[in-house]
Amino acid sequence: MLLEDKITIALAGPIKSGKDILAAQAQEFRETLFGCLQGNYWVPQQLKVLKEEQDKTLFEQYSADPKQYAFEFQMRCLASRLEQQDKVDDASGLVLLGQPLEIDRHIYAEANREKIGSSFVTYENLHREVAKRVKTPDLWIYLRVEERNLDILLERIRENGRPGEKKFLDDPTYLVQNIRLNEEFFKHVRQPVIEIDATHPVFSGKEDGTYVWKLFEHLTQEIRRYKQPPRLTLDEWEAVDYNQAQEGMWKAQTQLRQYLREHQKIIAMAGPVGLGKTGFAQLLGQRLEIGVLRELDGSNDEIKDLLLDRFLRDKPRYCYDLQSHLIPKRTTARKELHAKGKSFVEDRSPVEDQSIFWRRFHEQGYLSDEQLSELKARARHAYADAPTSDLIIKLYRTPQECRKMILKRGRPQEVAAWPLSELRAMEPLYADFFEDMEQYGSHAGPKIEFNLQELDPKNDIHKGYIFQEIHHALLNWTEK
């Protein structure tokens, strides 16, 4: 599977709209601009600016005598676009193009159509062939200056214009035509267009750091909106070249680790007994360098909670007492770890007490109607004062596989308390877990599911998929 390693962005706009100024600022604000690559593990955080390169002698000749040099000038532009495409092919990351092929044809060559005369057919034929080699940019940044603001462009030419542009001060006809052709082109362009008001003084060379910072924040958001990072399926991850997939996994891990370092998040695990939630949580904690809040706090995962031990040995007798005990225990643990200001993962979501176990115990008669109502009220009150989880990950294995893992783990209390029949009875509750949990207000963020029958957390390529799904879920929720 081939993945593109670059995003090409074309800078366009009328003469003296500020394309070179924006390109120079992009170098200064490159770190801000790289924000558009969050969640993209295939395009490196690099910036390549390919400025328009002109034959200055030919340009001045063309400016002095457009009719004689128009054809030669446009042909040189075609050659320049081929040279530019070679540089694009060699580049990776964000690539800013100062003069795309489409602008040559639809703006400058169109303005020169009459001057080129009968040779325009030759130009068009060559342009058609060059267009087969030159790739269209992924998106455009249009530095727009409307005709009513012509004086702004003339003032920029007066202050900092090239010799060939000075003639527009006496006769701005060509400049007006250039503005109109830009306007017409951007009415019909197929790729996404980010429009910028280029009348701002900063595009005249004036200093305004606050404006430029906000501008690049806006550009970053718009680029990301139009070029959403690839979110590959597990099958697609497996189809990527192995070395590239390995590199993608490390980049996904690095980006997600940095994100969780900068944004405190609570990630909560959910899933049937015996599934392997603790191992999954420990994997995330270790690889992402975040804390882990474990349901069982004894060494070697021993059941040290006396009430939990009693419950597993005699569910009907100790069910209500244990569920009452768990509400403050879970909320207190979450508050204490959250107070440290760092991201962490819980190896079992407290919401499962409410949406899975209470429902099941009520079905079995271990909780009366009155007890269930009381627990629900206490849970809503307790979680109203506790930090909510930012992401819930629901894991799945078949009841048969969960039972095998319980037997392999070998805790006598669990082996007796969770027979295969019980695991099968709880499976439908997990099917509508996300819908039922909404009534408690303990989670309002994104939710994702991983089927551990298909997904192997020990597989490096699968880790890449896991990190991608977590990162994208958190990013997309924040952007919403």
C-alpha cells in the first residue's frame, strides 16, 4: 500500500499580493504550521518552499517588450514547472509552491494570448504535455486582493516593485487584468482553496507578529480540515510496507505521547472479565508514558480488597455492599490521580459498574429495585463532582476466550464466580454499553472499540493502529 509523504500547497494571488512574504513567514512559523500534521504518521514534519524562479534578464525583456518576448517567456515558464516538479518529487513534508503550472496557463499565458498570436496553439499543445508530468497541488492558498483595492498593489509596487513592474504605475491595465484572471480562476478551481485577505499591511512588509501568528494558526486549521490525516483500517496497516509501517507506528506513538503530555486526558478501559484489560492498560501506560490506575492494587494482581473477595465467593450476599463500596473508591482514586495533572489510563471503566454489572445483578435478583435506584442516584451525584473520562476504549473477546483466560490466570475466586454461562449472559449488555452509560453523565467524550480476536496488542503494526485510533479519537473530539 502506497502512502503519500507530502502535502503540496500552492501560493497564488495577483502581482504584489505578498506570496514571497507569506513563503518567508512560513519558514519562521514552521512549527505552528506543522500542527496540521497531527495524526498524520506518513508525512514528515518538514517544510520545503519552492519559490518562483525567473530568468531575470528574460523577465525584464518581456516587461519592456511583451509582444516580442511573450511566447519565449511562457515557454520558459513551462520548462521551469518541469524543473519544479523534479524538486517536488524529491521533497517530503509540507511543500509550498510559489508558481504552479495552472497559474502559468490560466492567468499569465491567458493574459498573453493576443501577444503570442498564432503560436498560442503551439504553447497549448506543449502545456498539455507538461501537464501530464506536473501534479496538481493538493490545495491552494489564495492571497486575494480585489480590483477595488488596486491602489494597495500600486503602492507596494511604488515602494518595492521590480523594474518591470514600475510601468503599472502609469498604466495599471495589465495589473487589473491580472486581478480579474485570478478571480475567475479561483471560481472554478477543483482543489480546496484557503482564501486570505492580502490587503493587510503585513503583506506590504509591515511587522505584526500577533497577526502573523493568528494567520498561521488559521492556515494550520484549514490545511488540516481539507487534508484530513489518513486513518487506516487494521487491514490497511497490515498492507503497508513493513518498514514504513514500523516507522508509522513509532511516529504514531511519539505524537500520541506528546499529545497526552500536553493535554491531560483520562482513558478508561471497558470489557468483560478475563479479557486482558490490565495488560492493555499497562501497554498504553508504558508506551505512552502515562499513569495506570488499576482495579486490583495488590502485587501480581492479587485480590486484596476484602469485600471484593467476599463478593466473588458469595455474590447474592455481598453484591449491594460491594457496589456501594466501589462508588466512592473509584471516584476518590480518579480524583487523586487526576490532581497530579498528568494523563492516565484506568484498566476498568467505573461506568461498567453502572451499565454492566448493576444491570446483570438486578436481572439475577442480587440487587432489588430500590437498591438499584439508590445506587444510580449515588453514582450520578458522585460523578458530578469527579473528573470525567475523556476516552473509553471497549475491548472485545468471545465469552469462550475470556473463560480460557480466567482459567489460565488461575484466581480461584474468579474461576468460581465467572463461569462461561455468566460471561455469555453479560455479552448482550456490552453490546449496548455505550448507549446505556449516557444516563450517568460520567463520560461525554469519544468511544472506540477494539476486537482482540483480530487485534494483537503485542504486534508492532497493530500497535500503530491502536495509537492511531486513540490519537484520532481525541483530536477529532477536540476539534468538534
